[in-house]
Amino acid sequence: MDSVEPDLKLGGFSLWVFGRQFPNATDYWDGNWLNVRARIEAPGAVVQAQGCFVFAPDLASFTRELETLHTVLVGEARLRSLEPNLEITIQCGTGGHVTARFMITPDHMTQSHEFEFYLDQTYLGPFLDGCRSVLSRWPVRPQASA
């Protein structure tokens, strides 16, 4: 177990952000990759992946979708990434039920792990706050204008 609390936590999912892959890069493509460790724990399984596979603009888009989902409690928010190590889909259904699906792999060439957690809508607010906190510490570096 880690002694440091994760930056994001939802169900059995935890994510720690250690910083940018290239801290001195100011451009959009090199400057926005975040070095992370993602872990999912469920009965009988623990899967972890570590590396630079979360792109800050993807996290920002996911956060905007989560904001809408948290407000209307209907629909879906999805973290899509260029890298295959982590994918998150959160869906809100009737009666305040939330389904959180995670795909995680430390090696996409040889492994694939999927997890699903059924949660209450009250978990969305703290998770959304965590996403906002990560983006406030590592904001999206803008694309250069032509």
C-alpha cells in the first residue's frame, strides 16, 4: 500500500500524478504528458501501470464531461487517450446509479484488464474535485498559434 494518498480515487481505482514527462517543455505535444501510476484493486486482483500515458488535454476534456455528468446525472464521461494503458468510462443511469468502467494494462501487447464498479452518484463530486486539482497543478499547455 502507498503511504501517499492518490490524486484521484473512484471505487477501486487510484491514480497518482508525479509531474510532467518533460517539465521544461512548453509546447502542446511534449509539455502535456503526465507521469502517473494507475492502480485498480478488486476482489482477487490488483493491476497497476506506471508511465507517461495521461495527456493533460484528454484529462481536461474528461473533466468537462464529468462536470456535465455531475450536474445532469445522465449520460457518460470518458477518458480517451492516445496511449492504450488506461481508459475510463463513467455512466449515470436512473436512480443515482453510476457505473465506472476501467481498462488498464501495463503492457498492451500482452495484457488487457477490465474492471467495473457500481457506485452512488455522491462519489462523482470528490472525483471531479480531484480531476480539477490535478489540472490546477499541471494545466494544459496551449497549442502554439500560427
